[in-house]
Amino acid sequence: MKPFDFQRAERLEHAAQLCADEATKPIAGGTNLIDLMKLQVETPQTLVDIQRLPLGRIDDTDDGGLRIGALATNTATAVHDRVRSDYPLLARAILAGASQQLRNKATTGGNLCQRTRCYYFTNIDQPCNKREPGSGCGALKGIARLHAVLGTSSECIATYPGDMAVAMTALGATVEIADAKGRTRSVSVRDFHCLPGDTPWRDNVLEEGELITAVILPPPIEGRQLYRKVRERSSYAFAMVSVAAIVAIENGRFTRADLAFGGLAHKPWHDPRVSELLLGKEPSAQLFDAAADVLLDTAESYGENEFKIPLARRTLAAVLAEATGVEL
Amino acid sequence: MPITINSRAYDLPEDNRVTLLDFLRHDLGLTGTKKGCDHGQCGACTVLVDGMRINSCLSLAAMHDGDHVTTIEGLGTPDAPSRLQQAFVEHDGYQCGYCTPGQICSATAMLQEIASGWPSDASESLEGPVAATGAEIRERMSGNLCRCGAYANIVAAIEDVAAQEDAA
């Protein structure tokens, strides 16, 4: 680990001011950042310990939603009574990720900002446009098993690795962000992460000096909530494909189909065309297939991740079948 | 504020790069906590911080001022082992023993999590009561790897203690 200065922020504005320097990073749970610092993928000159800022609460909002503080741990969120009863999709997604030890430290804000697990990104001997702009993408012609099939660019085919944000994307949650001047802004979680394009080093829309303060969940949504994660072992592994779904059927037809996908792209994937296709129609295996056609119409694979395209199709069908009782 | 480890107060290290794991092992000589992967993947370094299990390799000691840490040395001694320590011996829950301190620290917290009714990925219901079944134990202990593959006996040891606690 490279030497760094260590500071503790007692107030949010102070933390944001310190983090306005591009060589300064905030640290809370540290489960991703410390790992990347050991690998010298991250080499901040200064770490700002923000874990004592008062951002750990989970509170009801006035409209019946839920405000999850940026420093609420993944464990605190997953075991929260209202998350379990009103947002089971979110509890399920969090519990499907990492290990209990990691969830006990990992925070809401840190989880949203976690970096890709692309093996070329985490190995400083390999080219990576995300870590070292202009150095090339090792994965494009290399081992691309974990990698994206949607929204890729010629610069980067990395995936966003998390589960929590996939559930939040299906739920249509909002990320609350504060800056060094005490201003706040809100961004839909669906717009929080970026596609790689020609700026693959940019994971999300946070500007320097901005800190996530909370994620706001909308009031509880009617419907069946499911999170299905397909991975290479049954626990403690990243998603190859995951599907988050909130589905409602009335009079035999879809009245809600809010879907988000993990493991497919540089961000939790949300394609409004998929729910548009499903709404008002009777669930059937043929319809689920047509939904997958729309979801995957621009999908492109890079050798080893070719399996993800049929896997996404099958996982989507399996989730919709489970939610609607249709037999495949 | 100092850090409290197994009920004893210590000053934090001067070098802010020192992880909690290296602080325990290298600076304090508490070598019961093991360094396996040093990247949060194996669980050998699991300790309890204010009762919660964490990977001590992925945490800076400097971020633990005022915290209360319990390591395997704080759970029991050869003369007065904890129930889990005793059960691991009785069930032969190891081969080489390197992962064992992490397994036992992890299981100690896990039984408390089950007692608190916290669900896991293996739980049928998010809101129902939780039992320490084999499937629940395997899921909840997935952050602790055993390269010798002593899993069957590790699960048996934990099941045994869970049943004793249920009966108590």
C-alpha cells in the first residue's frame, strides 16, 4: 500500500471540501477501497474517514417511502423491518451479495460506488482504460467471462458488480448527493452509473467533492418482488446474470413489470422497452421470449461471455414465470 | 481514544496503513487471527468488532479507535474453551487448523445473528423465525473457506452448539 495522509471528517461539508481534491478519497466500510489500495489500483494521497458522519440512519419519508443513509451498512438495511416487509427485493439482493463479514462493513454509498471486478482493472500489470486511460482494454481480446454484453464500448467492457443497486434500479430509487458548498441534488439511481463510452474511467455521475448522503426508496410498490442471481457457486460470488423484478397481474394481464438486470453491463441495466412490451399483455412463455428479444437486441459478446446472452434470456423467463405462475 | 482488544486497551499504530489484522498479529502478537488471502475472500482473519464479524484484513486499525474487538484469544482458552471451540474439537472441525480461528469467530457472531432473527439468502421467509439448519449454516458461513474441506465437521460442530443453545 502506498503511503497516504489520513484525516477524519466530523461534518459533511468538511468531508466534501476535503474530497474536492482529486487525490483524496472518502473511506467508510473500506471493503473495496482497501483491497484496491493493496493492489495499488487505487493510490489516494489522502483518505478521509467519513464513517462517523451522521449518515447511518434508515428513516421513513413523509410520503411513506424509506430514506437509507449513505453510511447504513448493508446488514442494517437488509435486516431493517420495513425493508424486509415492504422492499423484500432489496433485502434479497443484499443478502445474495458478498459474505456476512463484508455486508457488516459495506455501506449504502460505498456499495453504489464499488469498482468493477474486471481482472484487467484489478491487475496493474495489464492494460485498462478505466484504471489508466489510454492504455487499452485487456478484456476486449482477453478473458471476458465476467464482462458486459450490453452498453459496451471499444474502450471498456467491464461490468458493474453489485446486487443492491440492481434492486434499487428496479424500485426506481433516488440517490441524494451533497457537495462542499452544502448544496444537495438528487439523481435517479437509473442515471447514477455511467456507460463506459469514451470515458470508461467514469463509473458514475459524482463530481469531485460530491458525496452520497442517502438513497430514497419510493413508497411501497404493489406487486410480487423477486431477485434472482445466477452465479458460479451458490454463495459468495458475483452475478453472472441477475434479474430484479416487481411484477403485478390484474385480470390476467401485466399491470406492472419493473425490471433491472445485473451482470450484463457497466451499470445496473434498465430498459423501459421491456416493461412497455409486457404491460397489458397476458403472461406466456412466448411473451417472455419476446421481452428477452427486446432486452437483448443490441447484445454483443466477447468470447467467453457469450453464455450470458442465453442465460439472461432464460433467467428473465424464469423470474417472470415464477412471478406469474406460468409454466415454461 | 484507544482501541480495546479482548478487554484490554491499546494505542493505535502510528502508521495509518496498518490493517486491523496486521495490528493484531504483528504489533500485538495476537497471532490467533490468521492472514489467509489478505483480500477479504477467505475469512481466516474474521474478528468481532462491537459484536459484529468483519474481515480484519480489509479494515484500517486507525478506523477502530474506541471500538471493542474480540479475537479468538478473547473467546476462550485451552483450559476454558468457548462452546464452539469445544465443539470444533469434539467434531474434528478442521484438518490443518489455519482457518479455524476465523471459522469460530464467524460462527460465534452467526449464532447471535440467528438468535436475532436476521434472515439469510437461504431463508425461505425474510420475516419468519430462523433455525440453524445445515442449509442456513452453510450459507451464513460462506465467507469462511476451508481448504482442507472440513466443512461437514464444521457444520456439525456449529449445529451441535446451536442445538445446545436452543435447549438452554
